[in-house]
Amino acid sequence: MNNLKFNHLKKLEIIIEGEYQEFATDLLDRIGVKGYTIVNNISGKGSHGFHDGHVMFNEDDVLIMIIAAVPESLVSPILQGFAPFYNEHSGVVFVSDIQVTRLVKFSDADSSTDI
Amino acid sequence: MNNLKFNHLKKLEIIIEGEYQEFATDLLDRIGVKGYTIVNNISGKGSHGFHDGHVMFNEDDVLIMIIAAVPESLVSPILQGFAPFYNEHSGVVFVSDIQVTRLVKFSDADSSTDI
Amino acid sequence: MNNLKFNHLKKLEIIIEGEYQEFATDLLDRIGVKGYTIVNNISGKGSHGFHDGHVMFNEDDVLIMIIAAVPESLVSPILQGFAPFYNEHSGVVFVSDIQVTRLVKFSDADSSTDI
């Protein structure tokens, strides 16, 4: 019988100008992030995030949002990796808690939790 | 006077190849999910989610993300419903906690919480 | 040495018909929201959210999702501000917990937390 298992991960939502997509995904690859999803065709305005009081986006910038689910241990390396970039460019990273599920056919001893 | 009430729900973010949209929304309908939102025009790469070490997406796949807010009791039936599909196809489901608000004009005895 | 700091904020995901984008962003501006991101090209169906049993969207509505990260103190004013609108129109607001990071070069006494 199958068991439904959850891995407790951190979701990163990286909002960045579209022209820097390859920089961002290369950085994620180097740090060991195994997958990501990219939402295209987004726009933004404002100063939330890294730089208080600094206008981050103009309304006609072409932005993307890169969504990645990573173990908590990778959050800090990724954010440290992006920090020099965000000192020069607009953007923001949101971090939140998610569960990612997978079906396994037998019990194992990893960090996931039965429900 | 109006009271702001929150329903504590689970947000599902179902990332799936676009050609299977109808399969996914039919499954949600059958399980009793009353609404969903679909983000089109997304792309993805990698192996996060159901299958460790299995490349899920190619960068040029046309993906969608179906967002649904559901009571916790529906999470397991939905994930069990998707499991056979994800054994054959790429994709991932993220689960997280959200509050959904609605305004009510008088107090009631449901599971929501005043703020 | 840089410290990685997190601000604990609330993420609002405001799903609304695209024609009301300016109404929504004006409301956010007036309440003091400093930035937002807009996901275009989404669609939806159903009755989740404000109005139980009320069909909110038709599948061919043009919807947008406005994402904003705000201090908890702004959540209630924003939702109260949107309530009269949602009495007349379709839509839903999801609220969830997020951390937003920024790099600071020296310690300060604000509400953020070292990790």
C-alpha cells in the first residue's frame, strides 16, 4: 500500500528582471537546486524587499518569478549568492514554508513525515 | 458592524504540463474543489517533487500552475488522486498554509477565526 | 561582515479581474503598500473565497494576481478596503506568512531577526 509522504521544504520566489534569468538559474544550479519553475509575463512596481525606500521596478520592466523548493540548508547560501546582485539590481526574494509530496511504495528513514 | 473572518485552508499549487489541464481540473471537480486559478505561460526544469533524480521538465515544456484553496481534509484525497498520474508524467504539487478572508455581517459558529 | 536578516511579513495574493487593476493598486498605494508584483495571463473558475456558493469567475475571464508583501498591521485595513469591492465583483485574497530577506552591513534595532 502506498503511503503519502511530505517533505518539508522552503519555497523561494525570486522576482528578478527577465534579462537576468540565466544568471539566476546558473546560481541555483551551482548551489545544487534540482528544479525550478518560472512564471513569465509579470510586472511590478515599488520598493519591497532588499532596499527600503529604493524604487525597485518600473511598471514596464519585464520581470520573471523563479519558484524553487529547496531544503532549509540551502536558503542561506542562495540568499548570500544573490545579495551582491541585489545590491546592483532590482528584485526581491520571498521565502515561505511548503510541503512537497511524493508517493513511496515502502517506508524509508529519510526526513519526511507520514500523514 | 462587519467582522473580518479568516478560513484557514491549504493552498495547493499543482504544476503540470498544459495538455493535462482538463484531467487535473476534472479530478479537482470530482473531489469537490469549488474553485481554482490557473497561471498560464510558465516553464520549468528539474527534478523537484515526486521523483528524486528524475528530470521532470524540459525547459521548453508548456506548463501551467493550478492554484486551489481547499480544506485540509481534501489534501490527501487530491494528492492520492494525482499520484498515479505523477507516476507517469512530470509535475509537482506544493502544499502550504493560507488564510482566506471573507466579510460576514454577523457572527457564526463555523471554523473560522476572528481577528 | 554581512548579516542575513529576515523581515516576517504577510504575503497577499489578490486575484481580481484585470480591468480593476488600477482600482486595486490605487487602494494599495493609499494604504501605504510600497510595492507589488502582478502576474498577468491567469484564468480561474469557481467560488472559493469571499462568497460561498457564488460562482466567482467564468473560465474566460481575464484575471490578474497582485502579489504584495506587507507588515501584519496592514492586512486588516487592506482586506477591509477590498470588502465593498468583493461584495460586487468576483475575486479572492489569499494571506500567508513569508520571510523577505535583505542584506545589511551593520546591526540595527529594527524588527527583523538574525539567522
